[in-house]
Amino acid sequence: MNDAQGLKVTTGGEVGATGRIAFVSSQTPEAESARARLEARYGAVNEDEADVIVALGGDGLMLQTLHRFRDRGIPIYGMHRGSVGFMMNTYREDGLVERLAAAQHVKIHPLLMEAMDNKGVRHRAPAINEVSLLRQSYQAAKLRISIDGRMRLEELICDGVIVATPAGSTAYNLSAHGPILPLGTALLAVTPISPFRPRRWRGALVPDRVRVDIAVMEAEKRPVSAVADHYEVRNIVAVSARLDKSSAIDMLFDPDHGLEERILREQFVY
């Protein structure tokens, strides 16, 4: 999922057998126009009364919506009205009630980032897509990576490193030449950004039950920031990332969504 503009939540009437729907949209004319037509056709309710959220936009809008409704037990169904729609269902106005009733549920868990800055302050934030460490200056970052307390890479000189969930593997992780992980895969991707040393290290796949610890070496000379989706902490000295199984989000996909086909196609693009 990629970044996007603001989120707009709307209210209205009620939908029949599948429950009450709240529509959300990005602030683009295309998405807002679609929202208005769907509300007129199907009605809508306030988000606090909804049984399902229908998100209209791109993957960035979906990311914002997932954060907004995280742990509220409301399934989220996206339809593509944006620039990038890897995680969205095809936009069609007909048969929405039937599509919601037939949709397949996919449960995703966010990463929990814990970062300590150079003043000793600890910061915590969830990440649905990825936790990223990024150099703050012209100096390359120098990092040390451990998995469940065992050091695996003593020194990585790079522009940064990404720890990505399956949901986020098609976003920044893919741009950094990391692997695409199908939803439901019990793996995390650890992907370097422009690695200089070791030059041939292209990252790793690790079980999603592990904790990834990243220490910043020479932090004063080579300052580094940490980002959990949209939340940034600057001048950090250490970061840990682990899947938070106590937190969950329910996504809805059409049975013919073809996500597996999209994943295969992306991996054979040249």
C-alpha cells in the first residue's frame, strides 16, 4: 500500500441484509464522485454504527482506513478509485450488497515498532505496511541486525532497511527490490535500501513470530530516523519490530479479486 491524501468519512441511511455501510473516500474528485453515487444508491450510516466500511480510493487511502478502524472489529472493503490499487477490489456500482455478502475475509496484523532515540526516550507505534530505518544526512547509515536476540548481520552500511509485512510488501519494500509476500504468509521481509556493505546482501525472509532488532552504530556521526507507516522518530539509536498478534484488521476481497495472479504478475515484470 502506498501513501495518499486525506480521508473523508460520510453518513446517511441503511443497507439491507448485509448490514449497515459507512463509505470513506480520498479527497480526489473521482473518489468523491463515486462516494456520492454509491450513497445515493445504497444509503450509508455513521462509522460508529456501521457493520462494514467501504473505502474508495487507492492503496494509500486503504492504509489510512486500516489505521483508522484498527481493532474496532469492522471489516473493510476497498474499491479502486485512486492511482495505485493493488489491495483494492475492482470498482463497480452494481451489486454492492451481493459482493459484500460473498466477500472473503483476510485478517492482517500490524507490526509494533519500539524505537529509542538518542535522549533515551522510547517510542511505540503500529505499522500495517512496514517499519523503515532511513539515513538523515549525507552519511550512510551503519546498522546491526539481530533476530530474537541473536546477531545475524554485524554491520550493514546502507541508506536504510525495511521490515515489511505481507500487506506492505508491495509498497516501499517492492520499490527497494524486496520480495512480494502473499497475504496470509507467516513471514516478514527484511530488505536493505541501497546497501553498500555487504554489497551482495539483498535481504532476508524471517518467520513472523520473531523480533527484529536493529541497532544504529555511530549514531551521532550517522543519524538515522525510524518510521512506522506515517509515524516518524528522528535520531534513534535502536529499533525493534515484531508482529502484534493482539491487534487485527479484517479486510474483504471479492472471490475473483485475483490477488494471487497480481502477485505472480508483479514478480515477472521486467
